[in-house]
Amino acid sequence: MFKEKTFLKSLKRRQNLAMELFKNSSKQSLSLQNRGESSTALAGKGKQILQGQGEVLTHFISFPLAIYPELKKSVEAFQNSILGNNHDKKPLKFQGTLDEMGIEQSMFLSPCSLHLTVVMLKLESKESVVKAQNILESISASVRHALDNRPVYIRLKGLECMNGSLDKTRVLYAPVEEVGDEDRLLSACHVIIDAFVNAGFAGNDAKSRLKLHVTMMNATYRKDKSKGMTFDAREIHKVFGEKLWGEYLIREAHISKRSWIDRVLGFTSRCFQSKPESFSIISYRGNAAMDGSKKEKIVTLVWRPISTKSSTTVAEAGHEVQEAAQCSKSSEVSEGVSESASVVSAEKHSLSLEVGASLIKFIKGKEGTTQMKIEEETGVKIILPSSRNEDHITVEGGSVDCVTKASERIATIIDEVVKSPSLDYSHFVSLPLAIHPELVGKLVNFQNSILGNHSVAGDEQDVQPISESTSVAVGLRANSETNQVNVDIKSIPIVSYQPKAKGTDSSTLFDLGIEKSIFIKPNTFHLTVLMLKLWNKDRINAARDVLKCIHPHVMDALDNRPIFVRLKGLDCMRGSLAKARVLYAPVEEIGDEGRLLRACQVITDAFVKAGLVLEKDANQSLKLHATVMNARHRKRKDKRKKMETFDAREIHKQFGNEDWGEYLIREAHLSQRFVFDQSGYYRCCASIPFPEEHRA
């Protein structure tokens, strides 16, 4: 009893001492939240941040960012470059010295404590800490709902000062942006703040004071107070004002205790961090730990993924995984992933994902880093196919939860890759023109006249040498699988072009950026209606079905009459002829009724409705053209000279008004890029016929 009274008196004296220290320094140190500064600012010994008059803020809700090594490394490099501690790099040169700018090492935030602060809390006893933990547990469902049960990412970019001006800065911080700009993270923060305000652990104006940011420098950390409470950040802002610090997933929320509380007030309550996870639901698990002679319950706050309910039998678990796999086909997140599930044992579950062979490398990542990260964070084993032709991966784990979580991570990666230029287009809807031998002959001789040879040499898809016979022998054979007609060209008449375009002799072709690889292969000549990314069999099959289903509507758009086009002249796609990227033959519809464009629009609308077209492609207007030269196809790269363009001025002088002829559009193909059939045209995955010439 005596010891307890002595302890209480000692605790009271320390509290009074702390309050006195604050009063003495209050003129120099306003409330952190009133200044709008980072709630991570740790003042010197005895300095406390007040929520209201006489109220000491002891804890705070934080979103840790120090869990990301790349961010810590970036912040360390930022600090070292200013302080001149980078031994392998030259220090930054400022107009004044660090001392004149009021900068010293103690002002920089430790990279190991990087975080976002949601709300400051006043927890004066162990009981209040336990109550706060219970509050956080009770709002888990509301937090999940505010986040729409989806991961939330933030972007840190630039540097700004908190209030004041750069020449008299108190706090320099990195602004926070939510990736996607949906305000889901802000909504989740408001849910958390409201709960603690209602419990009396946070001020009523805490929500209005919320400003998510990451503090980089804070003058209140300065050890030498005689230098003042500001510093000159103008030179730093010039260098790092637009710096991109990166994008990061918010993995978990902590009840964190301010480091000076135990030293000043003698509190012994503890708050424990959790193992990082990737989705947003707060749950709890407890165990016992010894604190002196007393037992204390340790509560760990864990962010867990959205998952199916835990099963009690193998059959139940298997049913839930299969049900999730069936639902995934219609979900937006898993749109690109086909799933099939099987349960290996009571402790082991597996899920087979058809992701497409072209996407395997993105799931693996550079030197396997992406795969290892998913495995480490979700506790699964990802088995990649041994052959490049296989497109299935297997995810194995000890529970349905971890397997489902890993599959969702994989689906997110695929969604990001598909929308980026990293994944090239795999298919397209084409209107073949190479089925017309006379047009192929004209294109061959156009190329020969420029290159100065009698045949276009190249890979196995290039056109073979052509004899000078004036007769034409065309063999037609039906393909039973695709119901299309393949054309075998036995011989084609030579068109009487000039031997070469002026100024394009062999000694100057290189200077003009012209070589045989940038010419379109004559046997692939076509018009493009729509570009597609079909990365697995399900999407290819869906595209086939779409094309076949819309055939009657295409015929209606064409008024059930044959459609002819005229190719005339040459033009360049954007830019100038002197720096051309694409040279093409413009397309005109004979009769100018707009029937072909209407038919193309029917095709485009159907693929968009089926979800097979990227948003950026769906919003583009169609420009039918027949490409004859494209600098992107260039095989030879000269490091000494940029070869993204070529000089087409002399070619345009000779062929700018060339009449390539009039041709019937016979069919539309779903064509596969980079793969060719026996005729040399792109492999046909599906096709629909257009009205024939004899039809009324």
C-alpha cells in the first residue's frame, strides 16, 4: 500500500513537471495540429503536444511507410546528398553553407519512422489503451467498407513547407496523393477519427485538421535551440521540389505510442505492430506476455485480405474455392485470369490460373522478384510453367485465404500490365487486301524500285523473286477450319515503275533511314479496324464468338451489297515527310456512302461491349489506311544515329499521286500478330464474309 502511494505521488510530480515544461516553452512551440505540422514531430525531452488546454497526447493512429526499403533508401539518399555524406557522389552545392541555412543532421526525420498520421490520441492509462484497441477492432467492418474492400495506394511526390515560406520553414514534407483519386483512404481515415472522437480520445476538430503527409525535415528536432525554430529550404526545394518518391500500398494501421511518453510520464502500456499484409480489414489475435510480475495481453493489429469464410472440412474448402473461381469470370479485377481450384489436402490448397503465356514474365518479375514478393507476403508457393507455350500457373498455400489473396494480387498485376505499353497488342480485326494479287504485285515493285533490287530479300515471310511473265496464275483453296479462301500467287505482272526513286540510290538509303525491314510485307497487306490485347485462350474464344455473332449486323450496315475501296497516293501519319514514321496509302470508299465505316463501327462497338477493348482504344476515331512503310519495324539499330523516322520526301515525289487501284473487301478477320499462315498472311482465328460482287 505504501509503495503504491509513493508511486502515485511520483507519477503526479512527473506530470506536473511535464506540464510546467510545456508552459515554459509554449511561446516557442504552438500545438502541432494548430500549426498543421506533422504529428510525427517529437519535441525535446519534456515537450508535449497538446490536443487542448492541459491535455497530453500520448499515442496516435499511424499508417507505417518505413516497411518499404526502397522508400527508406530514397530518403536516406536525400539526407546524405544535402549533408554531404554520400562518399561515392558529389555533395549538392548550395549558395550558402548549411550553417547559414540553419540545417543540421538532427532536423531530418529518421527513415525508420516514416509514416502517415491519421489522428493524435490521449490515452492516459492502460485501461484507455485497451479501450482504444477495442475501438479499432469494432470499426474494422466500417474501414473495409470505406476502402471498398480494395487495396489503396498512395503516391509521394515533391516537397512543400507547412505554412510560412520556404526561406523560413518549420516543416518540410512530401505531399500525399491517393492513386486513382477516389478518396477511399480519406474516407477510411474519417471512419477511424470519428470513432476515437466519439470515445473522447481525440479532439472534436481532429477531422478538420487531417492532412496526410510525410515529414522529411522538422526544425523542432533541432538540438541546438539557439539557432531558432526555422530553416531556409529554398535551395533544397529547387533540387527536390518535383521529386517522385514512389507509390506505396497502405498495408496496415497501428496504434503507436510516442517515444518520449515512457521517459516523461512513466507509462508502461505497450502497442505492438503487425506483420504487413495487403488488404484492409483490422483483426486481432492475443497472447500473454510477462511485464514484471504481471501478465499483460498483447494485441496485434493485422491487416488481412478479403477472403471466403474458413472451412472446417476439405470438401467445404474446395467448394468455396471453386465458387470463387466461377465468380471471377465476371469480376472486374479477375477479368484476365481464368481459375480452376482443387484442394490438395486438409492443410494445402491449390488454385490453377490461366494467365496467358505472354504475361508469365510479369508475374515472375525481374530475376523472380515479383513472384518472391507475392509468395513472401501471402504465404503461398507459385509454380510457373516450364514451357513457354504453357499459360497456366499454380498457386499453392495452407489456406483458402492465402491462395485467394495471392490470386487477387496476380489479377491486379495483370490488370496494370494490360493497360500499359509493356504488353503489346496480340490480335487485331483486319480487312485483308493481300488476297488481291495485282495489289500485292504493285506493292512488291514499289519496294523494289526504291531498294534497287528485283526481289525483296528477307526472312521466311518475304515475297519470293518474281518472274517477268505477263500471265497471272492464281490458285484458290478453301480452308475448312476458318472457311476462308487462301490465295497462291504463281506469278504476277511487273508494273512499269521507274528503277528507283530519285535520290534513293544505295549510297544514300542509309542516310535517309530507309532499309528493307521498314517496308510492309506484301503478303500481309491489310486495313486495320481494331487493335486487341487477347492474352489468354478465354479472351481469344470470346473474341471469336463476338465476330461471328455480329455478322448479320455487319451485313445490314453494308446494306447487303459489295463494298469497294480505292487506294490512291501516299501520305505520312502525323509529323512531316522529312521525319516520317508511317507512310500509308489513303483509303476511299467507292460511292462514298459511308457503309464501310458503319460496318467497322458495328464491329468496334461489339468488341467494346464485350470488354475486349482498352478504354483508350475505344475512344479513338477510326482512320482506315493501308500502311506501306513503318519505321517501328526496323530491325537494324544504329546506336550512333536515331532511326525512329525516315525521310520520305523523294518517295512522295514519285508515288504521292500513285493510283494503287480499286478492290473488293471480301471478309473481316480476327488476325493474330506475329504469326502467319501458309499464304504469308496473319493467322486467322475467325472470319466473317462480306457481300460478294454478284449479290444484288
